Amino acid sequence: MFTYDSLMNNVPKGVTVGIGRGSARGDVERSAAAFDDVLIYDDPKEMVNDLSDGNIDAAVRGDMSSSKLLPCLKNVFGLSEIRRTVLLEPVGKKMIFLASVGIDEGWTVPQKYELAIGSAALAKRIGMNERIAVMSGGREDDKGRNATVDGTIDDAATLVRMLRADGYDAYDAEILIEDAADNADILIAPDGISGNLIFRSLHFLGGAKALGAPVLNMNKVFVDTSRVKIDYTDSIALAIRLTVIE
């Protein structure tokens, strides 16, 4: 079973990771010092180019500005959009994937479909369950109360049909996140705002461990992180783990 402790207690050796530094707080330096082969970058272009060229095996955002780093990532790797899924371990619960967590991600059914299947592929690689809980803004019997909520309910039903048709174990979790976290390892939020709020509520208020958000649609390992995170050792460990898994 993949857990926070199993990750941190079994970090492979011989993997070179780059991490971005965007402040003088010292959090990046302290995190990098816990490993043998972590390089600190102040220039986002240099880190992304080294990742692309194979000079480093994986990269972690650290506390570098996303407005500077993510455009570099898009340009170098030819991405029209960046798809991320975050790994969280809520207090007293098992590890889960949550997507979308970027406010500009997961606003259409096709976007959420790509996030769901990308998360399922990543879950399979690290030995987690691939069941997908598709969330919406209400229960089915809430339809008619609000047009926006109705749209999320309809989108969830459509997404579940698409995923099941392609052989994925997906179900409509409605708004019941408390059940979804027990019943599935992958949670798909109604949109990027709600997903970001779920992440922030669980992590910053609820104490959930957040390992970082791997980018799903590129052929290199890149783990996005929050700038307000103060310890990046788990994100570095995740990047290393994803690099060595076939």
C-alpha cells in the first residue's frame, strides 16, 4: 500500500533532482540537504532545459514563481496546457489523488477526462487503486435549484459514462467528498476552483500531507508544489519514486 511513510522510508538512490528556489526563506535549501543528488536552481529556464536535456532526472517547483516557471515548461515541452493531479494523505485517511487543483484546469468534460485517466495511470504505477470518484456541486435530487449546480451534475454523469465506456472503474460521487475519500483513490473535482479549495482546506487547514502535484501530460517527471509549503522533502522523494518506476 502506497502511503506517506512508505514513500519517505524507501527513497531510491542515484536519481538527480532539480528544485526551484524563489525566495530566501531557506526551505528549499533545507529540503535539498536531506538528499545526495538535489540541485538548486534560481533560473526557471535553466532548470526546465536541464530536465529536457536529461541533465537532471526529475524536477520539483519548490518555491519558484509559477508565473515564471510554468510558461517555460509549456514552451520547452510543447504543452498547450498543463495537467496536474495532487497526492494527498488526509489525517486518518489513505492516500488519494485530487484533480484538478489548478484554477485554470478541469473546466470541461474533456479536460476532466484527461485528468482522470492520467491520474489512473499514475495510480497504477505506484500501486494505488484506480477507482475514480467524479464529483459535482450537488446530489442528483438537487437538480433544478441552481443552474450552475445543474451543469456540474450533468457533467459528472457524462464523464462517468465516458470513463466506464473506456473500461475505467468510475462512479458518480455527487458532492459527498467524505464518502469519496473512502471509496476511491482518485477524486475529480467539479472544476479548478473547487479542486483548489478542497486541496487548500485539506492541506493548510486540515493537516493533510501534500506530496505535490505531478504533471501528467509530459514525458519527464515534474512535481509542482505550493510556494507556501515549508518542507519539500516529500515532493523530492515523490519525484525520485516516479523517476525509477517503470
